Amino acid sequence: MMQAVQYFSYGGGPDALKLSEVPVPKPKENDILVKVEAASLNPIDWRIQEGILRAPKLLSILPLPIPFVDCKFPFTPGVEVAGEVIDVGTNVKTVKKGDKVVSLLNYLNGGGLAQYAIAESFTAVRPSGSRAAEYAGLPVAGVTALQILKSIGAKFYGTGDKRNILITAASGGVGQYLVQLARLAGLHVTATCGARNIDLVRSLGANEVLDYKTPEGQQLTSPSGKLYDCVINCVANTEWSSTLEANLTSDGKVIEVTPTPVTMARYWIKKLVRSNKLEVFMLKSDREDLEFMINLVNEGSIRTVLDSTYALDKAQEAWKRCMSGYATGKIIVEM
């Protein structure tokens, strides 16, 4: 038996999370059993709990660029983990027992907030002596940042075009990686964050930093007067604002990382009129991207900013912190 954090219906927020005793899962032929050392929380975790990502019957047949998740209760949340391989299925060749790994779990099954979890192919090896918390945020937040920048043509170590980009919520889980990767790509970065995090975001590599509470920050205007080739909006649970689009170049675009239903409606309206000004990001399971991020951490080119760490029996506090939207970096639950 093992300990796992679960909820038993949609809604309820942090108070609905309960620490339970459940059987240790058994890996099937394509599975990897991981002893979890650290799990990272993301906005998608509480969105799944709130039922925001449940599939409407009509919309489930459409090719929407977001994952629909219908929970099977009781549900163990969490999809980003770092730990040690305990067992592997007969078809698994990429890792072996004893390897220290980083994994993205299946959104439909979850399982991260537990002492053991079943991982699949989106798993990569990390250094044996490394702290799990430093790597647990890479499969979702880190790879999201990497894939977004690759989608706009960024090349790393200064070999790509010198684009101007804006990153909102730059001190958050995804934002911190975006700023660091953009620095490696030689991009000009304007970033927004709260006043207390301005020095941090500058230290990560931003060229210009706006306090989002000031008039300039609310207008998203570059202090140097630059228009943006891309605005990457990482602010969770906010409705679409025309301000995002007003500061774009003629062929610039907005990429939404955590779209709301209103933003999705706006996305489809723009598609109907053949506008490419708005894109909704969808994470792709690419182990090579995860390995790339692990290597960057290994060599010290980027780092993971940790907001806070919690024990498994304090998962309610971690959940509340995640839902607040004010975390600086990653929220980690350590086993």
C-alpha cells in the first residue's frame, strides 16, 4: 500500500483533497513504475478538479487545441514528477530499474501526488545525484516554454532571428523558463510581473521588466518603444484583452498558455476570419524536448526557480498556493 492525495468529485478546491491509503499500481507492458520523489503542481491540475476541462459532448468531436479530461473518481491529481524507476514493463527500453527520471504522466489518469506513479513514454533520465525538485517542473512548464519558443522560430545559443517578445507572468512556473530560454535564443524580452519579482526576472535574462500593476504594465508597452513579434500570455484564469494584440507588429501574434472559455471563443472567431493573430498552445509529448531541458539544467544554462515545497500531507496548502496565481516559480510536493 501507499499514500496518495485524492479527490472524490469535481470542485471543492484544496479542502476536497484527502490523503488516502491505496494499492501501489502495477506497470503494464509499456509502463514505468516510478517512486515519486517530487511532484510539481500546475494550473491545469486545479482546472481539471474544477471540471473546466470536461469534454462537452458536442465539442468533444471537434479538433480543439486543448486536452479534455473527464475524471474517474477517486482521482489522484498531478502529472509532473521526478523520482526513481522501480519497475518497467516488458516493452520499455528507454529506462531501467534504478534510473533517476523525470516524467509527464497521462492527464486522464493523473497520479503524481502519490508515493508511486505509473509513467509512460514521456520519461527521461536525470543525473543520479540531482535533487528531484529541480527537475520536477520540466515536463509541463519547461517543455511548454521550449515548444512555444521553437514554434516562433527561436534557435538557441544565439543562432536565430532577433525577435522582440513579451512574456506576461514572467515570474511564474512557465514564465521563468520562457525568460531563460529566450535569453539563450538571443531574443529581446519584455516581461511583466509583480514589483517584488522585478529583480528576479531581470536576473533570469529579461531586457525590460514591467510592473503589471502600473499604467505602463497594464498597457503592456515596451519601455524602448518596440512592438512585439509575439506576446506569450502566461497569466492564468484571465479573460482575453485587446491590449495583448494592440502592441503587435503587423505579422505578430499572441500565444495563450492557459486559455479561458472566452479566449477559446475568440480563437475560433479569429480562425473563421482567417486571422493568425491568436494561437492556443497545446503541449506535445516529445521526449527529446524533455531531454534538451534536462541537459540545460545539468550544464547550468537554466535553473528552476522554486516558489515553495510541501510534504505530501500538506498538499492542501500547495493546492491553495497554486490556485492563488501568485507563485514565484514552481510549487513542489516532496515525498
